[in-house]
Amino acid sequence: MPRPDGRYKLKQLILYVASKMREADYFGVTKLNKVLYRANISSYQEIGRKLTEFKFQKNTRGPTLRAFVPITQEMESDGLLGWDSRPRGPVNERRPLARVEPDMSVVPAEELVYVDREISRAWSLTGKQMSAEEHVTAAWYALRTGETIAPELSFVEDPGNSMPLSTQEEERAHAAIERYRARTRASSHPRSST
């Protein structure tokens, strides 16, 4: 079976998230982008394969698909996606609505696990809460607004979520530092030739 077109697969992922999140109290454009981004990164970290080849960029509210507007506009004009508007405090939530069932035959089961996990994790969070989570990541600190987020940044420890090292990890780190210092000292003192 030939690989599905990447654009088609991304549209099915958007429809899937929109249909699964239909009953969530909070679900707008920000939350949709965060679920897609986190699922994409989790898949990349854990199985070495991104869900989509479409790129994400740093935005004021966290990572967003660079192609979000053109893709969702295509989906809307094709009758695949609609929008609802719900008041949320001083703003209206722009809520994506799946108009058709997604074709999940193009998303391998081992990838869908990451999407389902992110939907579950994000279910009760607001878009603002999800954005706040992104504002402590290495990608947030490393990039300017509008820059593409390299997936490799996901392997950099997030400054806001630093985990303490175990005693064994600390011992290995100190030993590695000492080996490095010894090599540096040795290379800075060249041997005299006699």
C-alpha cells in the first residue's frame, strides 16, 4: 500500500482531534495546535518518527502548525471542517468542528497512541494553560516568535521541568567532567621535544 499523502494525513489528524475533543469544555485553535504538536514530538522522541512532516513554529501562544491556516481553509471549503464560536470570558473560543469522520486508515496504530494520549492529557485544560506549559520549554527559550521549531529541541531538557539527577547519574557526570578537564589540561601543555 502506498504511503498516504502528507497533506491528507494531516487533515485526518485534525479531523480526529476535533471529533474526539467535541465534548471537551475547552477546545479552540490553540488547544488543537498544542495537541498536534505534543503528539508529533512524543512520537518523534519515542519511536523516532514524526506524525507529520509539516513544520511547527514558535508563536505567542506556543507551537502552531506553519500550514494551519491554509490547511484548515482547504478543509473548510471542502466541507470537512467547520467552526463554532463560544464565549470564554472576554474572548470567543474559535472551536473546530469535524464535519466528516476521519479516515484513520492513514495513521498507524503506533502513532495514534500519541494523539490519544495528548487528547486525554489536554482534555480538561484550557488553551491558556496549555500555552503556559509551552512557555517553559527549551524551544520557547531558544527561538524567536515565527521561527521553525526543530524537533531535535525536544531532547533538550526543559528549564522549567528539570529533574534532579540520581546519585549514580551525578557520579557519572562528575567522572566525565574530570576526564574532560584532564584531556583539556593535557592538550594545553604540549610536550616539549628534546
